[in-house]
Amino acid sequence: FRSANTARAEQLFAEPLFEIGNHGTRHHPLSVRGRSAYRIPGTASAAEAVDEVWRNHELIRSRTGIAPRWFRAGTAHYDDVAVSIVHDLGECPLGFSVNGDGGATYPAHTVTREVGKVDAGGVVLAHMNQPGSGTADGMIAAITSLQARGVRFVHVD
């Protein structure tokens, strides 16, 4: 939680429709052998994988009073040992079924199209931390369209 985002983070903590999950301390792929994804190096050992999960877990718990239940590694890439580590640390690894914004690189119309592909029970991956991207406008249009189709939004669990 950088100081520039503290006020926004506090708003999200207080929002009952928003659950804070763990996205890692350094946003690295979770691995025990340094497996990279999208040219981002992964954690290189079990100890690094634990640190990637646990330091942010504790930061979130200290700020919200609630331990996060969900973990999505940076780039959403895991190896089997890392998945076991996440479980052992009391969190559940979470993937996604639709890449909604291509890492905040898609224009709004593409975000709307991609998010609109989500099926029942699906999880959309998108980035709210890039205000200059097309994500916000695309998501607003997609959510409006999905709601008109009768889609109901629920927490992951």
C-alpha cells in the first residue's frame, strides 16, 4: 500500500462488496525454480515463494484486520509446489477464466468485448490500478451489458 494509494485502499477495505485478496509482495510468478512468465522472473525457491505470499498476507491482515483468503500470483502463474505452499499458508490460489484487459493494455471496446465473454461461474482478470487504461470504461460498459443479460455478480466463494 503505497502512500499515494492509502486513501483509496482504505475505501476498498470498508466496501462490503469488495474483498481484499493477496496478489503477492512483488507481483512475481510463484515458482520454486524461477519460472518466468511474460518476461517477469518467478520466485526462485520455496523460501522466496513463501516470502512472496506471506509478507503481503501479513500487510493486508495488519491493515484490514482480516487475513486474505485468496492468492493470485503476479501473472497468475504457479508451479505445483508453489500451489501447495499457498495452501499451507492458509490461502487458496485463484486463477481466472477471462483476461479482461490484457494487463491494462486493451482499449475500452476490447475490454467490453472480452469481459462480455465470461460464463456463469467465471472469473475476470482486470487491473484497476491503471487509471489511464481502457479498463474502467470498458468494464462499466461490460457490466451494464452483462446485467441486462441477467448476470448476477457474486464473491468468488
